[in-house]
Amino acid sequence: MSSDLCGSRFLLALPHEIFSVITSSLSPRDVCSLGMSCPGLNAVASSDEAWLAQCDKLGLVPFSTLIEWRKGVSSYKALCRFLVNIQPLMGIWVHKNPEVGNVVYVMPGFLSVVGCRIVPQTIGPLGLEDGPLLWTSVFEILCKYDGSTAFFLHGRERGEDYVYPGFLKSVDRNCNMLSLEVEPLHQLDGGNTSSEIPFSRLESDDRERLLDFTSQVRDIVPDAAKGIFFPPMRNDEFFSQQDFAVLLERRLLLLHMYERTLNPTKLGSSAAGGGDQENQSTTLHGFLQPVGLCLRAPNMKIHHYKAWPSMYEGQSILYKMPIEPPKEYHQYAGLWGGTYGWTPRRLSKETFGERLFLILISYEVSEGKECMLATKILEGSSYAERPNGSTMFTVNIDQPALELFPCDSQPNPIDSFGGEGIVDGNGFRYPGSKPGSLFVLPNGLLVFIYKEWRIMLTLQRLDLTDLLRRGERVLSLPPIFNFVYPTRMYINPYPEPSNS
């Protein structure tokens, strides 16, 4: 259809920069539909200018990073395809095993997203702001040249770092679960699945054996790919450009490994182990053929107790923590880090050796009162004192604290709330509570003080992206354990919890 017939002549007369501004108000799907109107609109709707605006509107990475990422893809349209696909994965994911905390933060890498597990740890001698945060890689999703994805599970076996290639499938725009599964390759290609039992409905032993078997498709990570996963925090432009060059080379190496390693894997009838062979052959019929690792991100109905999701036992699933952005009446919502003890400034050298807690603050209405909840998602100790997901304190945002702030040498708090904090109760899973008060200090710290004992829990707001870019990566666990611990653990699985 000509531009005159479709009425696009005036749009085509606009400068490309103006057209990009107009299309930036559209969704990527709408831009594609616009390009199908006529050849003239297709040319401008497919331009790099239009799709750069779409990429920037998503807000996942800075504009300057988009410019660098463009060097590794065919077009900004391909890059936007990748960004739209992985956008729902960004954020904090948790599991209740082990009880000290299982926190995976998904953040941008380099033409990739990286799942980073925050290791339970104490605060190092440089403090939380200047010292490295310890983390380990769980998985990585790379952007191919055409904008499609390449999934790698990370793990360590027999003293070597490995990557385990697989597929990213079914990312729901409102996903709240990340599930590591095994699927027949014909299902991954969109083949018929009506007569086959889904992986999630298999017995737990069968799921575990299938995951272990499929993870034998792997490749040793070469030294050139063991470096940085994302650009570190730097003030020097020269070294920043060097970092981008190293990251680009690492990505090309991993993509080459992905294509070389991901060959069809034959799963024989013996892979499910002993037991009722007739019953197994019926249950696992769909898996007695080429299979592969698969990462799914569905949206499922999940019940919550306060802010903590109810979780399935014995499944390799991570659960997304809904993070409420700070707003006028909920200005303290979000992720906070802290420790017990008095810190007159932000968490620094004075807190060396203390347990690092990651706490998610959210709001809910309970018994007609609007309350602020502080949910523990990580405890930096060798052995859990409180269950993962415990509410460390609850305060009524409409009830000021009745007690005065106990430290005369500090500025007066700018706000305070009355409530109660967690204490020992009837066993590990049923803690009690005692009255306390939450004070907001002028420097941004939150300090919860137990009325009876004057014990303080001090918190500061965290930006995990910045902390991880300055952090220190430690060795991964074996692959399936590295994604989710399938058995209940009360101890820290990492041998060195302190980043000293």
C-alpha cells in the first residue's frame, strides 16, 4: 500500500528524531503493527532511532550502556526483543531453604542478565558501603545476535567451574516463580505436548534424577570467561572501555560454547533409577528422548503469610518478592540492610564482624491498622536463629513511639512508630514478640529498639546493583543445589560467611 493511500505521507515527512519521539509513546508491539501499515512506515518504524527509543523507555540499563550493547546485536530492534523478554525477571527472588536465607538478585550483566546469590555473610572491616558484598553466580541469560536468548545454569563440580546450557521459555509478564525444569526438546520447539505429563507433576525423585542427568551436558568455564560478569563501578573512562571489551569477548566465547555444547541428549529408561519400571515408563514416556534444561517464569496463584510466599517443598523454584516502590505514604518500602547494635553513622567499620541482615520492608492493613512489616530474607550467620521469612518487627504507622530516643548525642529522630519486635518463643518456628519502637534518623537510618532490653536493630537502604558491581564473587555450589537447595538446611552452605 502506498503512503498516500494509507495516510502516512505527513508522518513520513517528519524528521527521524521527531518520529522516534512519537513512537516512544507506543509499545514495541504497536511499533511493529505500525510498520506493517505500508512500506514507507515499515522503513522508519524499523530504524535504529525508533527502537533505541523503545529500549531506553524500558529503563533497564542506562542510555550509554545501550550504545555499548548495540555493538553485539544486529539492531536495536533485536536488542529490544531481548530486553522485553527478560524485563519480568529483574528483581529479588527467594526460597526458604536454607533458613539463613536464599536470595537471588537478577540484574543486568553485559548483553545479559545474571542471577546473583547473596551469600550469608558478616559485615567486613570496610563496612557495608566500602567493603565488597559476597555473591555467587546462579544463572546467566545471554542475548544472541538476533535478540534471542541463551540460558546457562552455573555450578561447580570436582574443583572446576562449569556452565550448563539450556533454554529460557514461557516468561510471563507478571511472573512470580522461576522454575528449573527438564523438557523434551520437541516441546521446547513447540511440538505436541497434550499426551505428556508436565515436569512439575512428576514425583520429586524423578524430577531430581532428571535434573541431575540433564546437567551432565556441560562445559568447563575457561579462564577467559571467569572474569567480570558486569561492568564494575569505576570513575575512569579508559578502564570502563577496557571492561566493555573484556565483557564483549567473554560473551562471544560463552555463545560459542552454547552452540557447541547444546547437542541433543538421549535419556534412556534406566535414568529414573529402580522401582516400578512399568509405572516409570508410563510416567516418564515423554522424557525418554532428547531433553534439555529449561527455565520457566510463570505467574501462579501464591498464598502469602504476611509478606512471605508459601512455597512448594522439594522443587527447584525461586519465588519473586514483590518490592513496593517508595511513595508518599509508604516512603520506607523496599530493601534494607542492617545488623544488631548501635551505628551512629551508616553501616561502616563500627559494625565489623556483625551479621548482615537483608530485610524487605512492606506495608499491609491488619485489624483495621496500617502496619509496616520488616521481613528477613537473609541472615549472615553460620546457623539460623530465626526462620527465613520471619517478620523482624511490625509497627503501626499511625501510632507514634511513646519512648524517647535513647541517645542524646545524636540528632533527634524525624519520625517514630510504636510496635513489636521478634524474640524467642515456642521453638524455632514459633517466635514470640516484645514491645519496641522504630525511629527514623535524619541520616536515613532506621533504628528499631526493644523497650525492655534496649537492643537495637539498625538498617540502611540498599542498592543491590551498586553493591554487587563492587562485590566479590565466590565459588558456586554444584549445579542443582546452586539454583535451589532441595532439602531443608539450617546452616550456611558456604564455608566462609565473613567477607573479612
